[in-house]
Amino acid sequence: MERKLKITQIRSTIGRIKKQKETIKALGIGKLNQSVIHKDTPQIRGMVEKVKHLVEVEEI
């Protein structure tokens, strides 16, 4: 069974740099407290690392 990540936005992107806003959008998150589920890949892990102060991650 492949591992998945549940990524939830916990902080707003207002006042953040453009790259961070684009990364949140690329993850498929648009609103506060919205969650998405992605496969646990190095690419997704890298994106999460760039916005770790804005999101909460759970392994499922």
C-alpha cells in the first residue's frame, strides 16, 4: 500500500511572497482549513517543505 499525505492549510497566504502563494495553489489548496490528499513523493515533500509554516501534514 502506498503512503499518502493529508495536507491542510492552517495559515493565510496574505502578505506572503508570490512563490509561496503559487506553491499552495499547486498543491491544490485554496482556502484556510482546506485539506487535500497527495501521494507521498519527493516532489510533494519538497513543496510542503517550502510552505511548512502555512500547512499541517499528516501521514495516512
